[in-house]
Amino acid sequence: MWSALQGRVSNRLARHFRAAPHRLPAHAPIVSFTFDDAPDSAAGEGAALLEDHGGRGTFYLAGSLIDQPSDHWHGLSDDAIVRLHRAGHEIACHTFSHQSSANLDEAAMAREIERNRAYFRNIDSSINLENFAYPYGIASVWRKPQLAKAFRSARGILPGVNSDVIDLQFLRASPLVDCEIDKAGVDRYFDQAIASGGWLIFYGHDVAKAPSPYGCTPDLMRHALEAAGQRNMPIVTVAEALRRIGA
């Protein structure tokens, strides 16, 4: 109970303490599609849909979940990670053990980061984990300064478009999850990005006809990709988006 309360307090404080403020330059809006936790369907169906629409995605992976079963999916394999990387998708960090950052002190977080980096270097020495996503979407006000030294950005799950002055260590991301959003909701986020000239980030997990409570159907993802195309919004990885905004 205390741990859950601690996580909520830490996450709320993290919203307001900007560890890495950055003002977006005047630019055309962009969109990134991200996947957490390593479902094999994200690397299969999800990556294929992105590539069909000329885009690439960011996969926030925890080494301990690779090739492992869960209640909702099987984890993607080392071979799938290599295929994603070589196809131009971004492999990013989600800690190694998928632990809430609110429960990690500085030394424990450092171990998690290095262990995850070592795991993916062992798969392919050219994989460089530049960006981070908070497991369970729970940010830590105490770990943000540490993460700012280790990664170019850290993504949460607070919905909305990143616009004007953003916190690179608390990037907003909106759910591409059938249980939480429909096609009209997806369109509203795109319209907000167009109006603000901002950076829209979607997050999800599996991509399947019968998705988990944390995933989406191919139909919903296809709609989002087509919505980007209709608005001439580039579909880029988080790493590429950061380069475009000069972060």
C-alpha cells in the first residue's frame, strides 16, 4: 500500500519538476508510435504496419521480458530485436527488470540501466539505448535528474501533445489502446498536434485482432497511421523526433 502511494506521489511531483525543459522550435507537427514491454505482435504486426506507411517505431524493452510469456502475450525474441534494429526501428530502455522507478534508488537505477544496455549490446553491438520509458508509466521526481544524464528523453503515459516548452524527461504520450480510445479520439489528438505544431506520441503494447487490455487492433493502428498520412505528419522514432526538434 505504501509503495503504491509513494509511486503516485512521486509521479505527481515529477509532472511539475522539469528536469530537462526544452522549447520546441517552429516546425511542422510530427508523430511517434511507441511500444512497451516487448510483445511479439508489436514487433510483427505493429512494425509491419508502420513500415507499410513509411514509418518506424520506438520499442521500449526490458531485457528480463525478452522471449518470456506473460498473461497477455509472449515476449519478442532476440532475432526479432535484431530485425527491428536493422529495419530502422529504435530500441530503447524500459529498465532491465521492469521495476517502477519510484521504487529504485540511484544505485539500483544505475544497475538497471547498465544491465539493460549490456543485454542489448550482447544481441547487437550497434544497439545504443538513447531513450527511456518509465515502467508502468510511473515517473520518479528523484530519478529524473539521474535519467537526464543517462538518456536523451524519458517518456511517461500522461496524455496530450508535447508542445511549446516540454520536459524531455517527462514526455507526454497518449494511449493507442482499444480499451481507452476510439478512432474519433485518435483524430482529436492529431487535430491538437496540427493546431499546436507539436509532437504527438502514442504508446501501446500488443497489436492483435483480440488485443490485451493494454493493446490495440490492427484496425485502430491502421487508422492512426492513415490519419498521420492525411495530415502530412511524418511518422518518426523518438530518437529522430528529438533530432528534428534540436533536443
